Amino acid sequence: MLLRLPGVYRPQHDTQLLADVLAAEHLGPHTRLLDLCAGTGALSVHAAAAGAGRVTAVDVSRRAAISVRLNALLGGHRIRVIHGDLLEAVRTERFDVVVSNPPYVPAPVDTVPDRGPARAWDAGKNGRALLDRICCEAPEVLVPGGVLLLAQSVLSGVEKTLTMLEEQNMLVDVAASAEIPFGPVLDARRRMLERRGLIEAGQTTEEIVVIRAVK
């Protein structure tokens, strides 16, 4: 069980789907893994428990960073925790694996919240405020042969993600997908999503995918 400070994203279906894909990667004592938008640190803890030798967790939320530290201590894992904005603090480093479950929910406005619980899911009108940055920046910190594992909803444009990563000379495929019921946030935004043509009238589920890209 993971500790979670108020306002920190609770691990859900997308986290588990990403963890399942991560479990198929070879993680050894020399593996350097970066967990972007770490939240509670669920994926960092999973990687450390699976044998990754050096795990770095990054989150823009101070409460999330504290949550990761607490969960690392509880599990007896050595996880470096950075409170920061995506890759800004690690641009000069190189990693074998980058894993990320970023905010990707289409929001009423393009402005991304800088505080409050909505920061864990709101990602601009098209849901791509962080996805686009990760697609452009994550390949830069991967070693040749390094792997990016990225979770997102089909509502935020899977094809665009695939195209952007291919343009970075990555070998890309969809490693896993799952149809899950709308949570409270999407349920409250159904009419907005219908007006934008992102979902059909009466739709109550969304597809989550994990994209695997190799440098």
C-alpha cells in the first residue's frame, strides 16, 4: 500500500497498465530509470523492487515528491526524488528507461493549473500540454537503445504521439491498451467532450494505451 498526501494522484488503471508493461522490461543493477510525473512513486517503487539499480522520480508537486520519499522509505528502496518540472533538472543525464504517466485529460481551458488536485490530470484543451513536451524532450535523455514508456488516453491523440516520437527517430508501437470506465473528472466533462467530438453521445468509457518507443 502506498501513502498519498492530499492532492497527489492516486494510482489507477493507467498506472497498473504502465506497471504491467514495465514489468516486461529487463531492469538490472545497472539500469538507470527515470519516472516523470511520479505522483505517489508507484512506478518508481515498482522499478526499484524489480531490480533497477538507479531510480529517479520527478514531479512538479511538492506533495508528490514528499509522497515518493515516504513510499521509498516504507519499501526500503533507494529512490532519488526531484521536485521539478519534467526534464529540467536532469537534461545532462542519461537513462536506460524513461517511464511516464503524465496529466492527459482534455480540459475546459488551455491554461495548465499550477496548484490544486486538477494539476494531476488537466493538460490543456487537447490534453497534450505535457505529452508534447515529453515526446520532444524525453528522447534526448535516453541512451541508444533506451526505452520510453508513456501512458495516455486516446482522447488526447495517440496518433500524434506516435508521429512525434517517430520524428525523433524512435521505433514506436502500442504496447498495451485497456478500456476503462470514465472516472469522476471525465464523467463531469462528458458534454464538453461530446461537443468537441472527442467522444460519442452517451459514451462512458475511454481507451488507455501505453506507448513503447525505442531510441
